[in-house]
Amino acid sequence: MPDLTRVPTAPLLAGGLVGGFVLAQQTGVRPLGGAAMLGANAVAARQWYAVGEAPLAAGLTAAYWTAMGVSHPLAKKIGRWPSVGGVTAAAAGAAWLLADRRR
């Protein structure tokens, strides 16, 4: 199994958000998209904990799931893909700024 502790968390989160969205859209099974997001979050949270312990891991996890929640009403205003892109950029940017660049 590959060592995922060396993967930067920003692209990991981006993959979780975008991949989860695509998976849910293509299969029609929203929990499957959530499972993809959860997997990305689980790997990233271990790294965040190593960098900033529980406060950082909890804060970035909350930001990640909040981004997913915000994407739904935002999509009604600006469209699906712009919404997913915007919240993904925000969540991945936060992960890079607060964790990845500190590693």
C-alpha cells in the first residue's frame, strides 16, 4: 500500500470534493460521493494532526465538510461546476495555507 502520509492534503481534498461530486453525479448514489470525500478526509486528517494536532485537524475537517454543504445552495446561484470549483479552491487553499506549506 502506498505511503499516503507524503501526499499533500490540498490536492487530496480537491480530489475528494471533485471526485465525490463526479461519482455521485455519474452513479446517482450520493452516499458513494460522500464515501469518496470521507476517504480523502481520513487520510488528510492524519497529516493535519501531525502538523497542528487536534485543533488543526478539526478546523480543516470542518472547513472541508462546510465547503461541501455550501456548494449546494451556491450551485443554485452560479451553477454546479463553478460552485464545486469555488468551494474546492477554498478548502484546498485553506489546507495548503494552514498545513501543507508548514510541513
